[in-house]
Amino acid sequence: MGKLAICPGSFDPITNGHLDIITRGAKVFENVIVAVFNNQSKSPLFTVEERIHLLEESTKDIENVTVDSSDHLLMDYAQEKNAHAVIRGLRAVSDFEFEMQITSMNRKLNENIETFFMMTNNQYSFLSSSMVKEIAKYNGNISGLVPDHVEAALKKKFNH
């Protein structure tokens, strides 16, 4: 397809579901920027710098993926980077209504940037960063839900 796409998120932390969307998006677009946005409605476990490091380690083998961060509006950031598209992952129908509202507002802000939805792999349809953090907090088994280095970082955060 060519062109540059932004894959935005809070990535606190990156999960294998996120990695699935990023990897598949990188096969469709010429270049993908995975952009960490600090969601003010959430209290992050990892700093932006830590999330960037975890993302860089997770995507180091995907040549056309770079990692960045922004505290601007997504559409302003995408325009600044000359992006043509935004990639959003959908886990279930329950995600659709929320994502549709965001996409409609983004379209109002910049009609030249398209949003592409990708359905996550079924094995990750239940997975969220919040759920992973909750399980890790109580020393539950999160192997297979996040990359190994993310699992280690979570154990360190929770002193396990």
C-alpha cells in the first residue's frame, strides 16, 4: 500500500495483541510509527520513556517500524509526520463504538488522514494492558500475553 501510518496508543505496557497489530500493519504500510500518547484519563504504570524502550525492544526486528511519543492531538501529530493513515486495533464489537467516535472526530479534525481498523488475532481478543497489569500485580502468569522483556519489566515494577 505504501505510505506512512501511525499506530497510536498508551502501550502501558505493550501486549502481544498490540504487537500483532503493529506487525500486520507493517506488512500493509511502507512505514509505521508506533506513537506513545499519554492518556490523561489513565494513571500509567510505566513512564513514557519506559514505554518507548519496551516498544523499541519489542519491534526491533521489524525494519519499517519506528517508535516515538507525542503529547499533541493525534491528527496534529500525524500531519506533522506527513502520515497518510492511522492504524487502530479492534478486539471485539465493544471496541467499535468508542473507536467510531474517535475516528469521526479525527476525520473532522483532518479529513486527509484515513483510519484503518484491524481486527486483532482471536487469541488476543480478550487482552488489554489493564488486565495484564492487574494479573502481574498479583504475581499471576502473564507469559504468552506480553513479550518476555515486558514480563520481566512488570515483575520488576511489582517487585516479584
